[in-house]
Amino acid sequence: MEFTAEQQAHIDTLIVDAKTKWESDILQPVMSERDNLLQYKPVEKSDAEKALEQREQELFKKELSIELKASGLEDFADFINVGKVDELKSKIEALNKILEARKVNTSYVPDDHKQTSAYDQAASKNDVTGMISAKLSKLFN
């Protein structure tokens, strides 16, 4: 179906009007809102700033390992996650308390330990007089 030149011109003007209306009603508010939000976009860091942050991170890791070695806790480096050296000191203190409690709990505790009497001591030395005196002392006490 072919349109006449008049009809095609009318259709073209309708399309241009619709496009203009869409640009003013929808596109412009979206664009202005986007431009307004661009002010909150984070600033891209320069290569120097990235390198400085990397060095700071490496320095902190070295400090962390030195502190842990000084405390004798370098085996626990993978389990300690802190952001500051101050936090590290409190974690080290807490970990040392736990380890000290474990040392006490796992130390040797004899289970068949009993007091030796004076009679048993004399018997171990083959001291007959001491054995008799221990037995007689029980009678008079």
C-alpha cells in the first residue's frame, strides 16, 4: 500500500511529534536523574593510590606476622582476621588465655596417687623398728 506525498508528510510529522513528546516527557527526566546521580559515583583511584594501598596491606601483613611470632602464635596466622594492630593484641591475649587453660587441662595428673603412710615408708626401707613404731602410734592416738 502506497501513501501519497501528503499522507507521508502527515505521517512523518506525527512521528516527529511523538518522538519530541517522548523525549521531553520520558527521556529528559531520566537523563537529568542520571546526571544528578553521577555526582555520587566513586572516584577512580590512580595507579599511585592503588600501589600505596598495596604497600600498606603488605606492611600490615608483615606487622601481623611479627606480632604473632613475638607471641609464639605464628601457627595461628591463618585463623586470625583483624583490621588493626590494636585488635590483634586483644586477640593474642584471648588466644594465650585459651592455650594456657589447655596446657593446665592436658598436664599430667596421676590418677592412682595416694599418700604413703609412715608404715609403708618404713617397709620400703626395710626398717622394722619404724614399722613397729608406726603400728604402735596408731594404737595410742
